[in-house]
Amino acid sequence: MDAMQSRIAMHNGNQLKLGLFGANCSNGRAMTTAPERWTASWDDCEALAELADAVGIDFMLPIGRWRGYRGATDHQGATLESIAWACGMLARTRRMTVLATVHAPLINPVLAAKQMVTADLIGRGRFGLNIVIGWNDGEFGMFGVKKQAEHDARYAYGQEWIDAILRMWGPEEEFDFLGEYLDLKGLRVKPKPYGGARPLIMNAGSSPTGRAYALRNSDAFFTAVRYASLADAARDAAEVKAAGQLMGRNIGVYTVGEVVCRPTRSEAQDYFHYWTEEAADWGAADYMLGLKGVKRADDPSLYDAKRRALIHGQSGFPMIGTPDDVAGELAQISAAGFDGIGFSFLNYLRELPYFAQEVLPRLRRMGLRESAPGA
């Protein structure tokens, strides 16, 4: 396997890639006041990375967040910047891929290219880039952006941004880059990424323009939506892969989920109910919906459904049950055509050991995972 293919495969042959999503943010992806919720302290992130690497988790995917969602907990209000966080995680691990989630409009491409090469060298080729074009006006205002560009123009800028970075990562010694949005003179970027191959690129795009951008630029298309059914999910995965093949590209399709795994189904369901209903941070959900322009007055029943969907993991596949239940759900996700899933726990460090002990062996017996690391 050549260097680029090895990166795209995340350096292993696991049929279904498993990743931890959102561990750089306080609360992770759980809008809850439960006292045992994730804090994203540096010590816990380091311990989680070492544990995840040891048990065979394939990747860690952070969230790009600059301010929280208020509510009782200021959901995701304490967040570690993703490129620096990735550097730390890569330094503490030896096997898994660690991505950074980068807002293209907010970070100069020359700075970003240099930062990401540094991360890639720390990880000896295990760094990945998740490109975000942006949507949260409050976050952009923190950077002095008074008004974001129109939707399609954001993606046009994002195209120039990644084009410039790819050239900087390439063999050219010095060049100028002139586009509609960028005018960069005398670019000289050394060193280059590890091993002569660029980092893996991931992107999520739900609009037609966003999806076209992802198909053109990414190795991994990340879908962060709650599908109506598994059949709908399979149809979407097949469409993405077919569209990629028409462009001569083999694109991996990834999705998202949340896990509560316990010895019995009732224990898992009771715990999920506890942190999503009894201890829900409804204020954070209301604030996020407000940012998206969703108002209760417009349609109370639809508003309540969206509010509950946010509390129940924000998007993706809920996997709530016994080790057999969770392994079965993951097997169905793989059978639907997904190459991987980034999932979250209420508390990653507390809950990953049981998942690793009980679910991973089941997935290996199903043929979805290689032998355990060191086996």
C-alpha cells in the first residue's frame, strides 16, 4: 500500500473504522447537566488518547468550536483548539489518526499549512484535516468578521484555501498563488508533510454546493445527519460513493453516533433517559436552535422534535443497549456502506474501557475489525 492509500485507510485494514468524536470540547456532544459529564481537561484528553490508541480505536475527530452554547452548562464552552490539541494527541499515540477541524475562512492558509505539517511530522503521517466552511455568526464575530460571505461564495473561498494548501504541501520550491479571494506572493513552505504524501482530508457538506466541495476535495465524506431509516442511510452512502467514482475518486463515507453500552438493555436505556431527559440542558438546545433560526412560534411540534433530537445526541445513530446490541448496530452501519463512524460517550474515559472489552471483540468475530493491537 502506497503512502497516500495508507493514510486514507488510516494505516490499517479495519473494515469499519471507529473514532471518538468531540472529545476536545466540554460536555463532548452531550447536552446534559449530569455531573459525570466530560470536561475535556487536558489530563483527561491525554489519558483518553493513550487508552484509545492502546485498544485499537482508529481516529479521534475534534469539533472546531470558539464559544459555547450557553444553557446551564455553557455546552462546549471550554474547548481546546483543534490543531494544537491534535499535536498533543499525536505525541501521546503511536497508531491512530488524529484530525484537526479547521475553519477555512478564519485561518490564513499559509499559517494553517505550516501548523498542519508540524502536526503531521509529530504523528509521522497520522494527522488528518477536517475542513469546515462555517455557519456560526457569533464565532465569526469573535474574529472581526462582521458578516459572513454568501453560502456559495464561502465554498468558493474554501476551494482556493485548500488549493493553496495542497500546492504548499507539494514539491514546488516557491510560487505565487492568485485567485479571486487569495493573493499570496512568494510562497515557500518547508518542511513538507511526512513521507511525501499529504494528510487525509475529511469534510461534511449537506447542501448541494457543500457536497460538491466534499466530493472534489475530501478522502472521507462525513455525514452528520439523523437518518430516517437505515435504508435512507445506505442510499445516501451509495450515492456519495457513486458520485465520487464518476470523478475518478474512491471516497470513504463516515457517519456519527452516540453510545451507551451496559450489561443489560434496561440499564443502558435508563442511563440514556437519565442524561437526556432528567438532566438535559434544554437551555443549550434552545440557544443552538436559535442560532439556526429555528423558532418555537413557527411550528411548536417541529421545534420540540428538533429540540429533543439535539439532546439525544445532536445527529447520527444512537447505539443504546448491551454489547451485542451495540455491536449489531455497528455491523448494520457497516453493511449500509459506511466505512467508519465517529461516536461519543457521555464520559469518554469512563465508558471506553467497557466498549473496548465487550464490543470490540464482537466486531472482530464479525470480521469488521483486525486483531487487537499487540495480539
